[in-house]
Amino acid sequence: MPTVSVKQELLFQALGRRYTDEEFDELCFEFGLELDEITSEKDIISKEQGDGKAEGASDIILYKIDVPANRYDLLCLEGLVRGLQVFKERIKAPRYKRIMPANGDVQRLIITEETAQVRPHAVAAVLRNITFSKDRYDSFIDLQEKLHQNICRKRALVAIGTHDLDTISGPFTYTARPPSEIRFKPLNQSKEYTASEILDLYRTDSQLKHYLHIIENKPLYPVIYDSNGVVLSMPPIINGDHTKISINTRNVFVECTATDITKAKIVLDILVTMFSEYCEKQFIVEAAEVTYLNGKTCIYPELAYRKEKVKPDLINKKIGISETPSSLAKLLTRMCLKSHVTGNGNNIEIEIPPTRADIIHACDIIEDAAIAYGYNNIQMTIPKTYTIANQFPLNKLTELLRQDLAAAGFTEALTFALCSQEDIADKLGVDICSTKAVHIANPKTAEFQVARTSLLPGLLKTIAANKKMPLPLKLFEISDIVVKDSTKDVGARNQRNLCAIYYNKNPGFEFIHGLLDRVMQLLSVPPSKESGYLIKAAEDSAFFPGRCAEILAKGQSIGKLGVLHPDVITKFELTMPCSALEIKIEPFL
Amino acid sequence: MGANYPSLPACCVALMPSSEALGTEHCQRQDTGPPVRSPQVIEAEQRSSKRWELTPEGQEIVQEGSHEARVFDSIPAEGLPQSELMKLPSGKVGFSKAMSNKWVRLDKNADGGPRIFRAVESVRDSVREKLQLVQQGEAESLEEKDRNELKKRKLLMEVVIKTYWIRKGSAFSTTVTKQETDLTPEMIASGSWRDLKFKAYNFAALGIMPESGHLHPLLKVRTQFRQIFLEMGFTEMPTNNFIESSFWNFDALFQPQQHPARDQHDTFFLQDPAEATDFPMDYLKRVKKIHSQGGYGSQGYKYDWKLAEARKNILRTHTTAVSARMLYRLAQQKFAPAKYFSIDRVFRNETLDATHLAEFHQIEGVVADYGLTLGDLMGTLREFFTKLGISQLRFKPAYNPYTEPSMEVFSYHQGLQKWVEVGNSGVFRPEMLLPMGLPEGVSVIAWGLSLERPTMIKYGINNIRELVGHKVNLQMVYDGPLCRLDA
């Protein structure tokens, strides 16, 4: 969930009133936001770097507000205020409009063929006669960063570039060139570099290093030039220094390059709808023309308003309220979804503005009606759905066995399903290749290399962590292990195992053997060669030679028991003899 | 019975303290045999008093005068070289005290080295006077600060005297009868118990814990949650498949392929077996269409949906993957209302801290029926949470990729004095349900929460590793109470 940080003072100024922290928290809650933290730059710095560093930092109060991940229109102060003011019916939602420049001289961006392999899409627009201030400028930069981190998927899907239009002259060309042929002065640098040098330059940059991989291994890097060969940007890495905007910039050229055209359009719409507020003609955006390689021409930003019709009855039924059509239309209008009743009250026509790309289905509209109505005003009801409950048989058996294993004097452990290869292989004296273990591709540490193929390592580690406890230690666990199984759609399956260990100054094989007898008694399986269970000598690297037996029941081998091998005991950092039992329980269902 | 015994004076034989205190209470667990305490033949009461006494050095000063006075007295009119003065028994201590009292002065430039002279005609030795008062038993007449000063100089000490006052006890006797510790089969057979005296039990001691095994606290809570769902008529889902395909975990839930949850940083992907091989192909085509083009009244996400991405195997990130399989299965039959639940492990490749592990248990409830409302979801949640002993609930609008409307559930925590999030819930999106083939009018409401969080709050555990995994504190498991969520 993205967090937007806004100055309390600016927020209240824009909202036209003050709130206590509690009141503002309440308003956020109702609207689906979360006032996450009240802080200041000074607090943040002293928390992150220590009190000394915070000296002189601003102590202006900041509100950190959590915004739902699909509400890109709330990612800046401008949008938050607009959303809340409309919600509180203090203003009407603005109407965003795209116009062609008065002199007919539209800014043009030409996309060349070479971009197809690396980053095929681009969209553009112009914010004409904008007035920035320090706060507005900061917010403009912040919003781009928030969009980059969220919908743009860390610039992989979309990258935004904003330029001082008065420093460049169109038409602009979006192309892709070999890195050695691209040469320009990157933003805030003092000299020119080639594209390859730029990548090296930013390899240690805490922010930009995360984006290098997007183009690094491509033969051609994307780049935008103006008609004089000035580099606007090398997306998605860095803009040129030449075109950089400042708080004095009056005309901004916005370009978004993308691998996902839908998202590029959304990003452009959000950026221009939010900041056209500060243009001479409020909420009016100047169009730009984008020409594709096939000659197709598109005008951006789209700023499309879409109309949907939803039956009032459906809204009421889905929420569980009974509001009149006109009151539902009013609720929706408060969510920036301008609505009115049509067709003799049988329908509500809803206009979806370009800021609400999250509205993709009637259910999204219904949710907004419910939010405006107030979730906590909805009458709670109990569904009349009549059903008979059933337990999952395997879990039912597990629950029954757990109770009786505890009654038999064994204590239940709960160990991790993920572990290291070493735990299930080396430490038990087997080769990892001979296990049917499922391997994880991206573990951050060795603890998450594989899914366990046995419960035994987890129990041994539990004892190792509890060596101070009085002996004997008697533990059990009934839980799932995972093994590869090519007959399953995903190529693996869980298996429910029962494992128990006895750890004491003597091996206590008779106790573990006795526990097996008790478990079989509980499962009504008699000791018998034909229809019951029996154990017979076996060899297993985890067990001491001659002290291991295989357990046969239900016509199959269900597991083993025995005295653990001293090497196993040592490798799990234990010192006492230990016997163990591990069986699968699914055959007893 | 006391009348037959010679009497002790009504009160008091005072005994000086012995090394062992009498009559201490036992509170340790009994190691062997029942807790027995002798009957009270005599009763002892401990008393203590304080007294000030002179230290040996203090006594010496009473005899000889204070060190500083002795130094003063030993200096002749013509003074004394400092080196000689320091050789006197009271030299060192006396000199510095006499200097600070300004009784003597030091001439560093005198012939033959530094020399000490008397600075006043005569002195009054108040230290000696004060100590004399103490010796006469009049320590109380000294001011507190003087006493402390003298104590600091190790001239005085405070002596605590413990005495025991002994009087006849309730079972006072001058004859010694051997008391029996406990009843034996022989006594019962012979009836001798009638004439015997038995030592009293010490009921303040704890008993011996029975030998037993113990269930794990988190799983005791799991049992209670299972019970609650069963009481509410929910059927348990088969969640015994930790390995899931991205298709069922994400795509089936209408979670787009570029969603951050599908990132390497959040999800464990599998190297082996890396891909799922078998999908219901008709359904998969409908899922592809809803993502890439929309349909069923939805705009869709309009991106290039890739089968390769859906094939990728992962450790499931939520049990909702199983709910998706169950709802798909439900859609393949003639529709009948269903209530499902599960409590099982899920996995996240996240940064670990005191409250987050890479695996945890998710609790999930799902109801599928015609015409379910948001009010029904809230009512169901109210019933569910009431059974957990949580009555004050409120709901916050939220965003989940696969539910709309979505609501976070908050409950008022009396201890923390604030609203805390206790679960997440919503109505499954039509883009998830309709491609499965569920009838149009069917709504599916669902909610989820973690098993660990309420358990940690319930038992006041701050570090999740003490509860889950091999680093568990077994003593905590041994000592755990019953799990009664609504108590």
C-alpha cells in the first residue's frame, strides 16, 4: 500500500479547515485511507540516522497517509484534497479537458521502429502556463516517484519524463540507439557521458541502480531527441540536464515511455489531471500528437470519460441497503463518479472520469456507493444460506491423533515447512539428489532452500533449542511434508506425516516402539503379519546400524523407527542418544 | 488441655538470633512426600531493634581524642616539619581534618622543608564529645547528619539486633509424642489411626505436576477456530497442497501478472518442479480473456496475458488459491450454496522481523450463495468475531485485487486503547467468479486473518519465534493454559 506524505498545514489550507488528528483519522477511515503516522522531517531523520543528523531539519508536521494500491488519483496532496472535498460535498469534481494549442502548432512525438524491441510505446502531453511554487514543484516530483514505484512497476512498465518545453523544440523523436552512440549530460551532472558510462555512473546510485537492469542487456537503448538533437531523456533511467524543470518553468512537456500502453495512458492522465490545477486554464491540458512507425497518429492525453449504467436495484441488493435511485446517484457523485438517474428511475448513469482507472466493473461502482453510504451504517444481516458442515477427513484424523499423542506423554512441536538442503540431506546422511525434495528458486537465505521431506529435522532442531529443559524430552508433530509427484498438476504433493522423538540419557527405543504400538492401537490396527502392522529390520543412514526397523501396515511401508545415528545427533548439535519414529498417516483414512 | 501442663510465663523468653530463622513459610514445590508441618508446640515471633555503637576506632577516639585534635596537640609553638608529623599515628587523617578545620597551617617555604604551625590558640574536640554521647547511650540526641558523618568516618555503626519472643503454642506439650507423617494400609487394617497423631499438611506448598504431554498453543487456537467454523456450518477445504501454480494462486483470482505480489521479492518461486503442466484449458482461456480483453461487464486489465507466467509454480501465498479451486469445482456442478473454511500454512518471501515469518497460518472463510450482500458479510463477521470474544467491530474500505467491495475489519482493543486490524474481507470480483462458470446472481463473500496474530495478542507473546518454529520455548508449551477464546 503506497504511503503519501503531506504537510499538515498545506493539507488543512487546501481543505479550507482544520482537523484534530482524531478527526482527520476518522475522515481517512471512512474514506478508505489510513492516517499511518504523524511525524516531521526531523523525526524521520533522527529515527533513521540518529538525533545528531536531524539538527536543523524541518519540524513541520507531516501526515503519512496510506492510500489503496489502485487509487493513483490519491497519490499526491492535490488528488487527496480533491477526493476528500468532493466526498464532503464542498466542491464539485473538476472536469478535465484536452485542447489543441490555439496556434494549431501541436507538439509532436515520432516513434521510430527501433523502439519495438526495447520499449515500444510512448505518450505525451503539455501543461501550458503552469505556475509552480516550491511545494507544488515538490509534489509534482513526488507524484512521479509514487507512480514509478506503483503502477509503473519500478519503471519497468512505464517511465515518466517531464521537461521544460521552452528549452527544446519539436518535433521530438523517440528512438533506440546503441549505447555507444548516445551521448548527453544527464540530469544534475556537470559533463556529458555516453549511455554506457551513464549506466556505470549510476551503478552505485541508491535510487537509479534499481532501474539499470531494465535496458542494460539490450542492444539498443531508448532515447528521446528534440529536432536539434538535444536529449530529453534516456528512459527509463534518466532525463537530460538540458531540459530540467525548475519552479520557474512555465510550460512542461510530459512524455511517458512504456512496455504497457494501457498503463502509460493511465499514468499520463493522472499526472496531467492532478497538475493542470496550476495551469492558467485550470484543468485544461494541451494535447500532443504521437506518430507510430506504421503512420498511425494518436492524440494524447486521452482524458476519456466513460459512461456506465447500473441498476439502482442491483446496487441496493449487493450492499444490503434500500436507497432511492437519486440518493444512490448522489452517493456516487461524492466519489467523483458523476451520476444521474435515467429511464424513469430504473437506471443510474455513471460517468467514469479519467482519474478513476480503477473502475473497471459495476462492482467497483457498487463499492464506491457503499463507501459513500458509510460501511458502518450498513445493517448487519446473517445470510440464510443453509449448509451442513464437514471436516476434511485427513484433518479430522490429525486432530484425533494429536489429542492422544499428548495423552501418551508427548509434547507437540510446530516446525517450519521450509528448511535448508543440509537439514533434510547432509545432516541425515543422505544425498539431496536421492530425496524427492521440492527446491525453491529464490530463497533469501539457506533456511528456505527446500520444502521439508521429513518432520524429523524440525523436531531435532526444537530439542537443540531447548537443551536446558529437563530430560527426557518427548516431542511429536503431525504435519505435512512435500514431495515431488509427477502425477499432480503442479508436479508435487503434500504428505501428512506423524513424527515422534525420545531424547534422554538412554536411547529409549522401547518408548518409541511403545508409542508406535499405541498409535496402531488407536487406529485399530493389530500387530499381525496379515492384516495388521509389523516392523522388520532395515538400514537407513539416519539410524544407528542394527537399530532401525521399517514399519509395514496396510500392505505398504509407512515409515521407519529406530535409534538415531550418532552422526545425526552430532550434526543437529545434540549430545544424548535419541530414538525416533516417522510414519505417513494417509493410509489409515 | 493446657491446664495439665506447667505454665510458662505469659510472655517472654527472648532468645538471641540463631543462624537459622524459625518458622519460615514454604512455597517451593514438594519434591518427595506430602507437605507436612510440625504442630505449634511453641510459637516464635521475630522482633528486631536498632542500636548505635562505637567502632573500635570510635572507642579509641573517646579514649585518646580525635585524630585532628591529637595532631593539633602534638604541634609545638615553633611548628613541626610536615614529614615528621606524617610519621605520627594520627598523622595522615588528623592533618587533613585539622587543615580543613583551619586549626593548623602549612608553610611550604619554611627552612628544612614544609612545616606545620598551629593556626589557632586552642581547639574544641567536638568529634570526641559526640562519640562520648553515643558511648553514654545518648546517640539519639545527636543530629542525623552528625551521625551519618561519623558513620561515614567508620567511627559509629548501626547494629540491628534480632530477637525471638517465644510463647506457648496451641499444641504446647512438655511430653514428646512422635507424630505420624501419613496414613498407611496397616493403620487402616488395624484401626490404629484412631489413636495416632498426624503431622499437619502445609497447604501453602504446590503439588507435584502430573507427567503429561502438551499440545502446542498455536494449534490449540487452531482447534478452537476449526470448532467455530464447524459450529457455523462451514465445511473444511482440502488445503494440503503447499505447492501451487501461479494460475490458481493469482490468475484465477484476477490478480494481474504484473502485480507486485507476483514479484520475486514477495513470493517463493520453485526451481524444481518449476512449472505446472495441467490446467482446465477452457477455463484457462476464459481467464486469459478476462485479463487481457475484459468481458462479463469488465474492462479487464488490457495487457498481454502469458501462459508461461501462469505456469510458474510457487509456494502458495494464500489459501485463497484453494478457495479458487473449490469454487471452480462448485461451478462445475448444479449450483448449491456452500460455506467453506480452511486454516493452513501460507508462504511469503518477505523481510522477517519479530512479528513476520516466511510462513504463517491463514484462516479463511467463504460463503457462496445467491443474493449475498455486504451486510451479510458484515453480519457473518460479527457472528464469527463474537465467538472469539470480540464484540466491538468496525469496517474500513480497502483494496484487494480479487474482492470488490473490500473491507478491513477492526476491533477495539481494550489493552492498547485503540482500534486494531483483525482481518480482511470482501466480495469476490465477478471477473473471478464468472469465468469459473458460477451463475450470474451468485455472490461469494470471504474473509481471512492470520492464526498467529490473535494468538500472540491472546498470550502476550511479542516475538513470533517463541511461538512458531524450532526456537519455541518448550516451558511455555508445558505451562500453557486451555485455549478459551471467548473467556
